[in-house]
Amino acid sequence: MSDFAAITEREITLISRFVALLQDEQDALKRAHAAALPEIGAAKTELVEQLNSLEAERRLALGITGDEKTRAAMTEWLAKHPKELTAAVNWENLLNLAREAKQLQEINGRLVDIHLQQTSEALAVLTRQSEQQTLYGSNGQAAQISGSRIVDSA
């Protein structure tokens, strides 16, 4: 097995675990189980660090420096080494898993946004922000709420 096949195989293992964590995160967000999120977040961070390390190892094996694109370099390497079937299959699997992870991350981000919006709305109700500028004085202009329920409702 080539270095690339071995590296991409380890990357597939890690990104598969990352996808599973994203699915767990999505489940926790759907159930509004916020207590599970810090542990999931910590595990995601650890996996991202490991994935970054493996990517750096792969880039080094490809001889990539600076801003060179990994995908283009890997495609070029695979074209030059057509007998490296395991590396080619692993690379395709890795790209598919990365796309899946990206989609899950975007969905989870939207779920977080929904929760934040709901929380903001609940806080506004609790702090009576939504009532600001809803009363009108005798001149027809918006009047500030005095803070007294009896006066404000009269």
C-alpha cells in the first residue's frame, strides 16, 4: 500500500467519525438537548486537529507548499500513478465524506441560528422589549412605557 493510500485510509476513518459527530450534534439540536453540545464540540475540535495533521502529512508527501491546491495536486498525482487504485478509491471516498460533512455542518449551523432566534424572541418577551413604542399618547405619537402596568394599560 502506498503512502497516499495509507494516509487517505486514516483520513477516511477520522472523517467518518466526524460525520457521525455531526449527526449526533444535529440530533441534539433537533431535540434542543443543549447539554450534549459542549462534549460534541470538543470531540469535533479534536478530530479537526487530527484531520489537519493528516492533510499536512499528505501535502508533504505530495510535495505541496504554500497555497497550492491539494485537490488539484492529488488529481495530478493519481493521473501519474494509475495503478494506485486503492489511493484513488480512498480519495474519492474522502471527497464524498467531506461533502457530506460540509452539508451536515451547514444544516447544523441553520439549526443553531433557529435556536438563537427563538432565544432572542423569548428574551425580548421576558424583558418586555416587544412592548417598547407600542403605546400611543393623546397626540397620537408613540409613548414610552412607564413601567407601571396600571398606568400603561390605562
